[in-house]
Amino acid sequence: LDRIASIGQIIEDRLTIHEYAAQRLKDFPSSDAAYHNYAETVELLKAMAAGNPDEASLFSIGRTVEGREIWCLRLNSGEKGEKPSSKPGALFIGNHHAREHLTNEVSLGLAAHLLNNKNTPEIRKYLDTLDIYIIPMLNADGAEYDIATGSYRWHRKNMRVNADRSIGVDLNRNYDSLWCEAGASHSPGSDTYCGPAPFSEPETQTIKRFIEDRKNLRTLMSYHSYAGLLLYPWAGKDTPLENEKDRAVFEKMAKGMTAFTGYKPEQSSDLYVATGDTTDWAYGNSGIFAFTTELEGKSFYPGAAAIDKAVTNNVKAAVYMLSVTDDPYKLVN
């Protein structure tokens, strides 16, 4: 570069090879190129909505810490965008945790399945009679940071800069359900840091508003990885759900879904007690039959080969959930 400059050429910038790589490789490793980063996710969601205007609409429910839009694809043959609906509602959420990229793929795969099969009698029935919402990438900042060097960073939390300069709050410990008691940490450097207060994060605030504004929501699935489990409340208490009828609904719905995935159904706290959990808050605050799916695999990074099987089986489970969303209590009546 010095020799080039000596003959009159202007050197606008100097980067080491490592600095250049860090700027250029802001994506998945090449072996995992089948996964969708944030830009690819948004592009795909926009294409789905544009290609299916009678069934789909796309809108932002808010912004992340770093200002990225949190996109929601709505599938409803009647109401579009944020227009209220009286139809029974179902909500699917991916990527609470940054490194759990497979959850984004399952969410996108579900949307694609429902739209690609919109003219079959079963799927058409759900599009006509239900109000379906899919938020594939809640923690877009963290998901992007996790792949920003072209290698995985094992990042779990969002991208809040904490008072001690550590990065991130665990979004799935930030809900106002026994907030920051067992299974969560007040230490900002911890992977399970609950944040400075319940709903302190813009990402969880958007989910709070979203759910509280939609009284028609009856079922919810929060996708995580990895363990091969289907979990239901309580997560924050190691005692069974007090409402026996609701507990029976959770148990029957869980068995119905795991018939397709082969996952083990159990109360969340049987895995470990975790307070501030999404599903505990959604059920406790709004009476929604809310589940956590821990996708299969032996790592947070199971490779591109894991996508097809996880999507195929979890789409079947999700369609089962849609089949009971109109009235979950019909499983026990």
C-alpha cells in the first residue's frame, strides 16, 4: 500500500485481513448458507405477503434495541394488518434466543406450508376461520450479531448494552411472571440475565402489547432449541398447574403435537425452573394455552441438514395446534 501511495494513488482505507473478513462475512458459515439471516428473512416474508394478498399481510410490531423492525406475518382471509379480529387466534414466535437459528427456519417453514397449501380443504379452513400470526425473528439484533464474523459466537441474549458494558438481556427471563426468581440471574454478564426490570426490553414490550391488544389469542408456540421437548406451564414453579381442567388441556394438546415430532411432552419446570418465561406470562396473564418447543439436535448449531426434518415435523405439530385453536377445551369436554 505504501508503494502504491508513493506513485500518487490515493489509499482511502487500510484494513487488516481480519478486519476485512469481519466486515465482509456478516452471514452464516458457508456450510449453513441455507439458514436465513435477517435481510433474507424480511425479503422472504415480504414475498409471501405480496404473493398471497388474499390470505397474508405483513406488519412491524415494533423495533429492537438496535432499531430493526420486528416483522409479523398475519394469515387471515378476512382481516389484514393490525385490524382487530374476532376469530380465534394463534401466535408462533421464533428466535427469542439469538443462537437458536433453527427456530427461525421452523417459523418460516410453517408460513410457507400454510400458504403453499392454501387451497387444500384443511388449510383453507384455518385461513378462513382463524387469525394466525407468525413472528419468526423476535431477537433480530442478537441473531445478526451471532453470525456477524462468519463464525458463530454462541450469543443468546439481545443487544442491550448493560451498565457494566456487558451485552444483552435474556428475553425469555424478562417477562413479568415471578420475574427474576429461580432460574434467572440479576448479574448482567449471565446468559440468563433477567434485565433491570420486567419488560425492560423493547422486544418483550412488543410481545406484551401485541398479546394484550389481541384478546382473541387462544394458543401460542414459542420455538427454542435444543432438547427435543414440548413444554407447558409452569416453568417458574415446580408444582403442577393449579387449574386441573387447563392442565388436562395442556397435557392432551402436548401429546397431540408430540405425536408428530417424537419430542417428550412435560411441564417446563421438569426440565429446569425458569422464571420470567414467555409461556408462563401468556397463560397467567391472558389465559392463552402457551407452549415452548425445544427443537431437536445436539447443538445450537445442528447444521443445514437439520432444517428439513425439523420443519416437516414441527409444521405437522403446528397444524395440529391450529386444529384445536378454535376451542382448546374441546379436548377435555
